Amino acid sequence: MAEWVLYGMMGIPLICGVLALLTKHDRLRNVIVALSAVAVAAGGLALVWESLQSSTPGKIWSLTAPVQAGWIGSGLELVIIAIIFGVALKIRNFWIALFGVIQFALALAVNFLPAHEGETELVLFRIDDLTRIMLLVTSLVGATILIFAIGYMKEHAKHAPPTAGSNGRFFFYFISFVGFMIGLVCSNHLSFFSFFWEATTFCSYALIGQDGGEARRVNAVRALFINSFGGVLLLGGIFLLKWNTGGESFEAILANKSITLLPAVLLCVAAFTKSALFPFQSWLLGAMVAPTPVSAMLHAATMVKAGVYLVMRITPGFYNERAMMVVAFAGALSFVGGALLAGTQSNAKKVLAYSTISNLGLVVACAGIDSPLAYAAGLAIITFHAISKGLLFLCVGRIEQKIGSRDIEDMDGLIFKMPFTTCVALLGMMSMLLPPFGMLLSKWLAIEATIRSPFLLVFMVLGSALTVFFWAKWIGRMQNTGYHEHMHKEDISLAMRIAMSLLAVMILGTGLTTMLIFGKVFVPMTHSVFDSVPNANWQALSEPGTFSAVVIFAAVGAGLLIYYFVFWRRFRKENIRLPFLCGENIEIDNVDEDTDVRSYDFHSVCGKVEHCVFSSFYFHGIISEKLVTMCLNWAAWLIIVVLIGNSIMATR
């Protein structure tokens, strides 16, 4: 039964995508997209359930096939590489074409290397605890983003540039994207894994360039270039793995740790490109030009999550402690660098992009620390970050459509104009840094796991502090009353409202059950990866002296009630006062009748009109994004060189 559900999970999105492409009627296309979202969500839950029912005692479900089936994966792999090579020729990009030639040669070479003698069956797909986590993230969060896209793209089509592709084209790639990601996380045979890896690369290229135009074309090509480079590293690692072991699966890495360090390191660096860690972050920042559902899917449910999934999958196969520590520092660098640069931005999408880079860096750091506590923290960050970041991108997309700007400074008093969107956005932001939500607990566990590495601990503490800084600024700006004395009923489509509400419910649900999820899900998962798990690591989750999530939520709820009765009940138009700036304030009516006005004009000496604008602090003139990025990129390249060099020396 489970194998048929798996086939459906990979095939149905592709079929629905083709139907959406061929359909000329918008309403029928919307029905197809909605049905695909339901199928993805239901299929993900069913696959997790069926795999648990039919799995071995170690909770591992496998789909085996005759050894000849490996050629199917190899054929699909060559086809997708050829398609990307054709795109490179069309856009006349030498480097992408060169990467395609190298990938094609490596893929062919892998097939002609000798395999294990006497091997009659291959494990093509494998579902374990890590796969189940990724399946739930991809299917549930991905399904809500699909629903949101129905309402978003209807509105987007009204304002899209003339160069934009059709909505049919968009949904073809968008729905297929989810199916390819599901295939990726379930793949055990690396030829199938490589096919799905390249398929997600191609889909991201097509979706980033959806609206056409020079800027979108440049950023789409950049994404294809960087991820094609990652594809070369991936196939290089697969080639060395089969050369050394005769195997072509993730089990071959874990079963031959002493001779698979270099292949594993190459796969790890390939994962850095996919997850947009420094120095490969530019493609994810450029992806902001795509329609917002694309950004949400890239950050929350697919693409970048594929990279950290690969890191979490292979780092237990690193037998070299020095290599593990270098991986941890690579992640920590992105954690701090992403958080620092997020604090310098007022572009909401750019803040979210740097935040994603930061959090994915933290996941990689947790994987490199090589302790059960850090591994559990990494799993939790993947899960909780997907839900919160998915919601935040959807909210920013809706806000941008409504006010025509994604600048945080333009969100002043937004709670009065878009109360529903603002409230769920605030919930998403608070879930990233406040108790009892899982992100805070995950970072706390990551900090505790680095307690024996003071230098790494500094990175963890600094990155966490910077995270609080940029989220708190944004929260404060959106709650600012400005000149708005009345809340307006928000006009929002049903599809958007349903999608954002579902993610908000997921955030509240996981927040209420954070400790339960850690104790029942993430802790047992570490037992399947690590031979021994010191009980002392889990005292914070089990000792009677710790706070329960219910108590923390009750305290937060009490604070909100006090805030309501003390402030909102007393809020009146006459209580709105302009700030005194050592001059005579000009009446609002004399400045501008537009309620969006953010200037606080006043008369100074001799009746001169002075203009003053309040804004948040972004380190302008203090921190240069270009300079900091350059320094971080050089440091990241140095770490990668050390990582690869160390693995070469260790295998001699």
C-alpha cells in the first residue's frame, strides 16, 4: 500500500501541473490546484502513516527493486541534465553549459563503474524518521502555499508586467515542484536523488523568471548557475562514492565511514549551494523577484530545505571530528552573517531571505556539532522554521499587493488597515523568537550543545541576539498606531485567508505541544542516529523544575489581556498626539489627508516648515551590506577549502 501512495505523491503533482498548464479556464485551473493541494496534504499524511504500519522494527520502510531499476534513475538523471544543458544553450551561458557537460559525463561514468558483486536488489526509496519529518513539512506546508497561490496569482495577473508567463505555466512548475521535492526526500538510490535534485533546480529557475524582464532573467540564471555548480559537486561525490565502495546509496556512506569522507564532504558542499549558505547566498536573495508564493515555497517547503536535509542525512557518516567541526563553523558563519545583514534591511522579503540563510546555517551548525542534543535541535528548527517562514512570506506577499510596497517602514500602522494579515504576521514573527514556541527552545538547545566549544558558543549567542533585534524592530513597526484611529475590515480572498489561517493554527498547535513534540518525536529520532544518548542532555525537557508550555502560554495570554484592557479599551482618536520636536506641530489636516502619511511636519524658527520622518534603525552608514557580504564570502570559501583539504588528507 505504501508504495502506491509514494508513487501517487510523486506522480499526482506532475499530472495536476500538466492539467493546469493545458486548462484555459481560470476557475477550472483553480479547482485543479486546490485538488492537488488536498491530494498532497492527504498523501503526505497517508504515506507517513502507511510507512509506520509496514516498516521494520527500526521504523524504516524500504522500496526495493531489481538491480536493473537503477538504470531508470540514471536515464531520468541524464534527461534532466540534458534539459538544463539545452536551457544553457538557449540563454547562451557558457558556464552552465560546461557544468551540464561535466554532469553528463559524471552521470555516465557512474553507471559504468562496477557495483557490488552478487547484488540483485536495490533500495530505491527509503522512509525513516528524518524522511517522515521532511514529508510532513513538504506536504502540509506546501499544500497551504498552493492554496494561497490560487488567490494570489488571480490578483497578481492584474498587475503583472507584459513579459509575465501565463498562470498555467506558473502552476505547472509550481505544483510539479512539490512532487519533485517529495521524491527527493524519499530517494535512497543516489541516481534518483540526483534526478530530483536537478528537477528542483530547473523548477526554481523557471519560477524565478516567471514574470520575465531583465532583472528576473538575470536572477533566474544566477540561481541556475549556482545550483548547477552544486550539481557538479553532487555527482562528483556520487562518482567517488561508487568508485570507493561500489555502492550508490546513502547506506553506502554510513556503512563505509572510513573511506567515504571525501564523497560525503562533496555532497555536503553541494548542500550548501542548495541551502544558499555563504558564499552561495546570492541566488536566494535574487529569487525575491519571483511571485511571493514562489519565495514561500523555496524557503519553507522545498529547495533550500533539500540542502539541510542532505546535510542531516550524511553528517552521521563523517568519522572525522575535524571535518565535523569545520561543517559546524560553516553553518555558524551563515547563522551570524545572515542575522547581521537581516538587521540592516528594510525590504521585508530581503529580511526574510537573510533570516532563512541564518536559520539554515544554524541547522548545519547543529549537524556539525555531532551531538544528540544538537541533532534534535536541528530537526526542530527545520520543522518549526518551515511553518513560521511560510506564513510570513504569505503575509508579506499579501501586504505588498495591498499597499504596493514591501518596505517595512511603509507598514507603519498596518494593523489598522489590514488587521487579519497583520495579526497572523505578528504571530509568525513572535513564533521565531518568543516562548513557548519551538524556535526559541531549539536555539536554546543549540546553545547548550555548544557549551564545550567556547568559540562556537560565541557565534550561537551573537546570532541569537541579532535575531531578536531584527524581529523586534519589525514587530514594533507593524504595531505602531500612526494616525489611524479606526480598524478597517480587510478585503482578502478566501484562498488566502484559509492558507494563512491553517499555518497560524499549525504555529499555535506546535507551540502548545512543543515539549511533547520534542519528547515524543525529536528525542527518539536521535536514538536511531546515535548509538548512545546521555540522559543528562534531556534534563531540560524532563525535569520537574522546568516550565510547561501550558503555563507559559497562560502567562502570555494574561499579558495580552492586560494589554487589551489597559491600552486598546482606552484607545480614542483624541488620544493620538504628534511627537513634540521643539517646534509648533502642524495639524494633520494641513499636511496631507492621506492616512498613510508618515511625516511629522512642524514649524521651527521664523515659521519655517521642518520635515521629520521616524524610522527604525538599520545601521545605515555603519554597516555596509556589500563589504560585510564580501568578507563573509571570503571566509566561507576559506572554510570550504579547509573542509575539502582536510578530507583529502584524511583519506590518504
